[in-house]
Amino acid sequence: EVGSGLIPQPWYQSHYEPNFSCMFKLRVGEKGGNGDGPKWMCDPHRLIRLSEERKKKNPNKSGCLVYSVGSCGDFSFESAFQNLLGIDTCEVHIFDMGDYAEKMPTGMNMYYHKWGFAHESYVDDNGLVFKTFKDTMQELGHEDVEAIDIFKIDCEGCEFETYLDWLDDSTPMFQQILVEIHTNKKGRTVNDMVKLFDALKKSGYVNFSKEHNIQLPNMSLSEFSFLKLANEFHNP
């Protein structure tokens, strides 16, 4: 048993350093944006070529897909990403339970969906909608895509309830996972963190970026970026 209480910041600071170096790592977001907006990505420009190759094979499908979970009305990351690669490169789907659709920039190949994610699909007593990743992909027609190329998630703690669904064989591969991990919730333990990281490692992910959220110094929040690598990398 590693620990049973809230994760102390010194432990959080000292564990799970990046174990992979991405030569073309880039922080994508609003220029001068704080740590809760921009995200570290690995070689995003590679998606331009990949998107073109996929479109040649199937012109009726998007060449690149981005899922962005949790916006709170801030679309600076998604807008910067689209401006960086060109709006025709990737189709961006944004998920949040708030009424932020009217704030989303138009003409950017971005689509807003008012629901959150959970291990089981349901509607709560307040009428808030939660869906599984599998149900979401079926509804959007993405269940047979090659990959979700970028999966960005900042859902105030739901990562611990849903991370096994990210890795399930019934959903397409998430090529890059950009996640803010929240360990400030009551009852969250160090063991929860260990299980999450062990599951990602077992599924072939490497950690190429770690950035603490120092904007909220009294809370244990950190941004991590993961990249899915081929089995041959782990077992040469």
C-alpha cells in the first residue's frame, strides 16, 4: 500500500518523470497562455502528412480526429491547433456539459457536444448527459477509424473513472493522450495514480511531458502527455 490519503505535493513532484524524449515536442495553445490552457504535443506537424495519406485511401473520412474533453468555454488550445496545422487537416470534437457552444469559433472544423464521459451512459438527476466512449464513437460514426490522433482530457477527476475505457480494445487507439490529472479530490489515493500509470504503460504508452499546474498551488494538478508506440519499441 503506497498511501491512503490525498497525494502530498512532494510525492507528486518526485514521481512519474517523462521516460521518452520527443525531439519535436511543441506546446500548443494561445501565445502566453497559462498552464491550464496550452498542451504539450509530440510532433503535431506529422499529422499533416498522415491526414493526406488517409484521405487518399478514403476521401469520405476525416484524415485526422481530435477529441477534446473539458473546455469550460476556453477554446484556445483547439483554435491554436487548427491554426497550426490548417483547418482541413484534423476534425476536432469538443465535449463539455456546459452551455459553451456559442462561444466556440466558427469555420474551424470544430464540433461541440454537450455531454460528459463515464464508464456507463446515463442521465443524472439534473439532466446532465454522460456517455461512454464506445457509445460516443458509434453516435459520431468513428467506431471504425484508424485512431483518435489526439485525445486531450481535462475533466476534473473523471480520468480515474474512465481511463480503462481509453485503453479498451472496443474503441480505436488513442495515439496521443494529453491529460490533466487531478489528485485533489477527497478519497483519491497514491494507489489510484499508480494504477493509472501502470495501465498506460502496459498498453504501450510512454510519457514525454510533465508540467505541474502552479496556477493553483494549493491543488495537486499536473499535465501529462503520453504517446502510443508500436510493440516493437517495447519488445525489440
